[in-house]
Amino acid sequence: MLKDIKSNIWLLLILVGGAILRIYNIGFQSLWIDELHTLIESSPAHSFEKFHLIMMIREGMGHLYFLLLKYSYAIFGYTPVTARMFSAIVGIASIYVIYLIGKLIYNKRLGLIAALILSVNYFHIYYSQEARPYVLLVLFTLLSFYRLILFLKKSNWKNAIYYGIFSGLIVHAQFVGLLTLFSQGLLILFVVYTKKPEERLKTFLNGLLAGVVALVTMAPTYLLFKKMMGYKSGWLTLPGPDGFTNIFKMFLGNTELLYMIFTLLIVFYFVRLFQQKDINLHWSAIYKNKLVFSGLLLFTWVFFSIWIAIIKSYTSESMILDRYFIGLLPAFILAVAIGVHLIKNKIVRSLVLTAIVLFSVVDITIVKKYYSTVTKPQFREITTEIKNNNPHNHKVVSAYRWLFGYYFDKEIPIYAPDEYTLENYVEAMRNGSVVKESFWYMDGNFRPYVLGPNDEAFLNEHFVVQENYMGYYNTWAKHYIKKE
């Protein structure tokens, strides 16, 4: 064991560093809207029937992540830290798997470079500290490509089954992963075409086996997928002329220096790729040429996902949101890592890697002050204020009332009776469908306090504001006491 530790000391250091960056101060931020969804939906108090019903009504992602959390609470306790720690562990595992992919594509050095860059990546750290399935999408995507490479290397039924399982799991994390599966399917068809005639049928049949296994694996998500096909967000916008450039910048935490370094390294990688001479259009020749093979792999990974996303966004419902494309992050990391790996001078290579690590860590800890700056709505803090200053147990009304049930209610129903916007609640009191009585109203998540003059006059006529909490980040609350 000591021999193994000594031979993998750099990998261990990278994993330990990545773990520290993902676990440190993990409970500092309050839960925000999407994380409240996670905590309620995965509650250990729900029967499986209620869990499934809530997921079908309230959620847009597969059950798997939430089920894993549900059983994690039984061991570690039903807390936000437990939920976020699960994501952190998944994030650490992703660092190890990208190392395996880099090692498989080139060698151990490339694997270490890719793991190091991912370990200090702000975007990956952020979602490794969030109780949502996005970092699980990264892990399953990496595992799927790792098994895909092994399948392409040796197209037997065993590798096909493993590849099919991990490919099917991608959809359990996020339905956007279907874009990745489409890209992989095209790559497999290309490989079949370039195989020797006597090998094509075997590879094709094993590819079909992988597809069947993937379909069986993703089958439990069918009902939710069918629901999401008719979903209209109403708030996602078209990508525009620089939509995907902005997503790439978000991958780097909108850090200008890192953006410049990563762009130069990717360009350097492609220049070296474009300098490759013609090779025979046979799979064995393509696979042996590491630059060509990696270019083919990364091109299909990124290009077709973006291409389909653009077509869908302009023809039906937009799907352009940076976190939806987190499954592409490892592809960019690998492209940058190959660019670093191709630098022949050891001193220059070390300097570039040092710059990436130092700029990333300084940006996270000093520029963004990520571990000490509030960036999520302070629902935890404001609900604590309400509970401490509500001796008469006045009801709490909110557009997010069902979600705030995590803080207020012992038993959370499937529907919340006091789920109103403030304007709608005033109208309900005005027309008599709701009794005029003292109440709290709280809101946030980019929903500021805005009320028309007529509604303001109605509240002033019948109520007095006793408590007014407007100083918390991206959230607020008012306590309306009925005039006697």
C-alpha cells in the first residue's frame, strides 16, 4: 500500500486539495429555491408513494439523486450539510474519473493535469457545494465517456454493458444529458464505418446492446421526461450571438486571466491537431494517433451538444442556461489539459500549470471571497427571524410558501394553501376569498417588494407593518398586523 501511495502521491494531493475546496465552509450559504426543492422532495419522512407524487408534480429531474439523498439522511441526518456533502463527494469522485480518462487517452501525466485543473475549477466547486444533481451529471458523463473509450478500444459485450449502464445514468441526473448520448451514438456509428469489414457487424451489434442497456437503465425516468417535454419555462432566453461564449466564461468563473490562458491553450491544442498529416481512415490508425483520437472524441462531445441545443432553442423551448451544460465542462478541461501536456519545455509547462492553479485559487478565495461572501438568498436567516418574532403564530404567506415549509412545517403537504404573490393575496382579501387577519409575507430570489398604489392603500387601511426585514441578501419579509 505504501508503494501505491508513493507512486500516486500527486494524485492523492490533488484529491485532498480538491476535497478541501469542496468541503470547506459547505454550510455557510443558506439554501436557495432549488436546494429547498431538493431538501423537501428527498425528505426521509415521505413514503415512497408521496415522494414519487411530489417528484412528478414539483421536480424536473430524475429520482435517483433524491433517492440517494433520502437514504443518506438515515445515516448522517436530515440536514442541508448532509445534502451538500453528498454533492461534494460526487465532485471529488469526478476529479478522479477525469484523471482516469486523461490517463486512458494519453498517459498518467495528462490525467494528473486534467485532475488538477478540475480540482481548482470555480464552476465545479460551486456545484459541488450545492444540493442539486448537476455535479452528478458531471460524474455520470465522465464515467460514460470513460466506458465509451474502453468500448471503442475493445468492442466486446462486457464493455458494451458497462458503457450502456453509465450512459443511461446520465439521464437520471439531467435530461440535457440526452444531447451527450446523441453525440456518443454518432461517434459509435463513425467507428463502425471505419472498422475493418469483418469487425463492423460485431461492433454494431455490441453498440446496439449498449443502446438497449442504456434504454433499460433510463426507463424509470420516462414519465418525468414525458412531463418535461411539455414544460414551458417562460424565463429562459435564446443564446444570442455570444451565448455559448458566456457559458464558457462562466465555466471559468468569469475570470479574465483564466479565460485568456484557457483560450490560448485550446488554440494551441487545435493548431497541433490541424498539423497532423493524413492517416488511413481505419479505426486502428485513428485510435493510435492520440491527437486525432482526442480531437474526434472532444469534438463530438461538445459540437453536437451545442448544435442540437441551438436548434431546439430557436425552434421550440430555449434550454440555454450555464448549469445545464456543466456536462461539457470536463471536455473543455481535457482540451486545456492536452494543450498543457503538449508543451515540450518542462519549465514552461510547470509555469503555465502554476499560473492556472494560483489564478484559480486567488480568484476563489480573495477576489470572489467565495467562502465568506453571501451569494444565495438568506432564507435560513429570515425564517429564523420570523419564528423568533411570531408569538401569536400568525400565518406566513409567500409565492414560495410550499418551499418555505422546510423551515416552518413539520409535515409538508403536496400543495401549500398560502402560496400567493403579495398582489394576489391582497386581491384575495379584497374580494373576500381570504379572511383579513394578521400575517407575515416573505419573498426573495430576485422578487423584490413591489406593490401598486391601490394594493398599498388597501394594506395601509387594514394593517400596520410591525416588523420589516429588508436587510437580508435577496430576500425580505413584512409582518402585517390587522387593525382592530
